[in-house]
Amino acid sequence: MKERASISVLTGGIGPEREISLATGQALTESLARRFQAEMIDLTEPSLPEEIKPEETVVFPAIHGTFGEDGTLQNLLEQGGFSYCGSGPDASRLCMDKTLCKEVVEGAGVRVAKGFSFSDPTEVDLDETLSELGGDLVIKPTDQGSSFALFVVKGSEELATALSSLSSGNWMIERRVFGRELTLGVLGGEPLGAVEVIPSGGVYDYERKYSPGSTDYRYPAELESSIEEELRQFSVQAFEACGCRDFARVDFIVCERGKAHFLEVNTLPGLTGTSLLPKSAACCGLGFDELTLRLVEPALERFFSGCLLSAQPLKP
């Protein structure tokens, strides 16, 4: 039995969030290397690297979006017998599908923004959409993260223009909830601190998310105790309803009446210099290196538990 596991951070990937994944992988590997033998592996195709072995290494998937966060990579890791960090295939697949995730979370008693999904933009009925959801709307992919391809529109003309720019795919449209954008990490089933996101221009899109200085953050957020308690409760309810494991980050909009509306669960949240999970952890006194240790500890326990089980003699 190995007395110490190495950690392989899988990063990069094949999706549109590749550059962000590389930044997460770099920061994560540098932090883990202070305590463990850690290496960063840049994946450029949808397969596991041949050099890693399940009896030698714990895997930290740090690939956002396509392949890394949609359950595909987790399924390969399961089939390969690897101990790995984060949620399993089913929870990853569910949380990557924002429409289905919202249905599950709403069924668990969490408030959500009203909306619907579509695949063919030409089939969206403008009048019906505006009648059901109102004139202020948000359009986004159901299966991408990092605010990728986010459209904020007002009225029929802007809605028609946005839809005309889309190709067929997995899309959703929601009533825009005006209010404060907040996010909470969940670590080991317990909520971390609330972070308020205040983007310049009012929309937290891809550019504002990853351009230093374009967004302000308040952490811990200044909230009434009742609002903070609802956010903490909703974040854990969403985490559990989706079957998440180890850690996640849950995003909300708190409307002007003080009611929290669920947006999405991120099963592999970013770990860069501007990322939100480290800010949420900092609210609870966890520095970056302590956070990364807490992120890998459950997978390390599973790794060594598996070693112990495999070392047990067979009963006659």
C-alpha cells in the first residue's frame, strides 16, 4: 500500500473554457505542490492520459465545461478505478444541464427564476415569451459555464436580434431577476461565506468575470440575517438535491424584495486569482492553500481506504 499519493491535476480540455481551466490548473497545482507531489497535465483530447495510474495518484479534474464538468471525464475516472476530487458523473451531468438542474432544485424547495429551454432559435415565439416572462430576459447556453455566450435583452426587438445570432444548440431563456448577485461555496456539505458580485455595467459576463478591475467583490457580503440564512439553506439544499460530492459553488440573485433565486450549481468552480470559491472560503478564515487541502482531502481518504480494502486478505 502506498503511504503517500501523488496528485494529478487535469486541466485545459477541449471546450471554450480551456484558457480559464489552464489558469485554474496552474494555481491549484502550485498550491498543492507545497504539501504533495503534484503535477499539472494539460489535456488536449477527450481521454485520460496514459501516464497516470489509479494505484499511484489522486486526480483533481480542473477542466471547466465540456468534457471536464459534464460527467464525461468523471465517468472515465470511475471506469479507470481512480480516486478523484469533486462530484461523480451523475451529479456533474445534472448540474451541467441548467434546465434540468433548475427543475431538480426547484423540486427540493429552492426558489428559481422562471424560464424555459430551446434548441432551435427560429422556433421561439416572441410574443408568447414576452407574455410569459416579461420584457427583461437572459439567454444563455444550458451546458456551458463562465457566463459564456450570455445575452441580456429588453423587449421584442433585442430578443429577436439575439435569437437571430444563435445557431441551433442547447439554450435557455429566463426572466431577468433584478437584484444582487451572490454566490456561496459548499464544502463537505456545509455552506461557506456569501460573496457579492458587483460588475461594472451591471452584467457579470465572461469579460467582466475574468478582467481584473472590471468587477468589485464584497466578501463577506453585507446581508440581513434572514437573507443570509436563506442563501445558506438554499445552497445546501441545491448541493444535496443534485447529489454533489466534496465541494461546489452555488449562484443566486437576491431580488429587490430580498428573496433569493437560484441560478446554477458549479461542480468544478474556478480557482484563479479572480475566482469566487476562494473568496467564499476566505469569509470563513480559509486561505487558498488551506482551501485546496480541504478540496483534496476527501479524495485522499477514498484513495487510502481503497488501498486498505484491496490489501485485506480474502476470507476462506
